[in-house]
Amino acid sequence: MLNVLAIWNPVFFERRDGSHYAFHQFYLEYGGFGVRHERVQGGFEFADGRRELVSHITPRLRFNPLNRRLLGGRFELSMADGTERVLEAEAVSNTGFHLGTGLYFGFDGHHHGSWRGPLHVEGEHVADCSDPATVARIHQFRDCLIRVRDTATGAIGWGNCQTLVLGAWPEFGLPEA
């Protein structure tokens, strides 16, 4: 069985003194059938142009086991300079945009970028995204608005965390899906 964990996450932080900095991470881990691959990129960026790069990320996350919606957790960061840093994240609401309705991975037989005429306009309304059958239709790849605390600086940030979690992830309390 193939297991996939993908995380894409920009965050804008504000310190108590009103100064700001940004963080971005991309994490991809997949494995199965005797193969494991991990890809990490990202770091902190500051107004003066400085960058502090991440060399490794250990996600310690919580998900709703029914629909795999991100609830929160920690990102344990190993920085390129050898220091360690922790970001604590919490989902700010029960809402989130399922990217499947935007045709990511296809939706109801259509795919992103497919020609459907000179002007094709449509929209979707999905009233309850907690139902596993609905999630199977619209995919569980989604945006989640999060509040983040940088334990190194005390700064509070807001960001969008996109997650895709396929297969069994017992460390997150997720059985085979």
C-alpha cells in the first residue's frame, strides 16, 4: 500500500513588538512496497532579506479520523544552521476548501484545464464535508486556515495549511483509508 503525506503551508507571523516575518514549508513523504521518499523545503524570511532555511521537518499532527481534516499539531523543524525550532498549529474553524471541487485530481469526470467551451462558468456547494463518502467524491486534499505559535520567538501567525494524507498513518491516529 502506498502512503502519502503532503503539506504546503505559508504563514505570516507578528511579534509582540509589531514586527513581522514569514514562513513557508513544503513537505512530502511517500512510501510503500519497500520504498520511502521525503522532500523538504522552506524556511523563515525577514523584511531585511535574511532567510533561515529548514533542513528537516517532523510533523506531529492530529487529524479527524473520519475525513482526515487537519485539527492541529506541531512542526518540529531542524534548521540548516543546526538549531531546532517548533511551530504549534491549530485549525481556527471547521471550514476549509476542498481542492477537488477546484478540479485538483479531477472532479465528477472533469479535470483542471480541460476545454469546456469559450465561456464555462459553474460552482459547487457542498453542505457537509465531514461525511466520508462526500470526502471521497471531493478528495480530502484541502486548505485549512491555521493559527501558529513560533515557540522560539513567541510570535503568532496565520496561514493556510494544505494537506493530503493517503494510506495508513498510525502516528497520526489514521488507519488505512
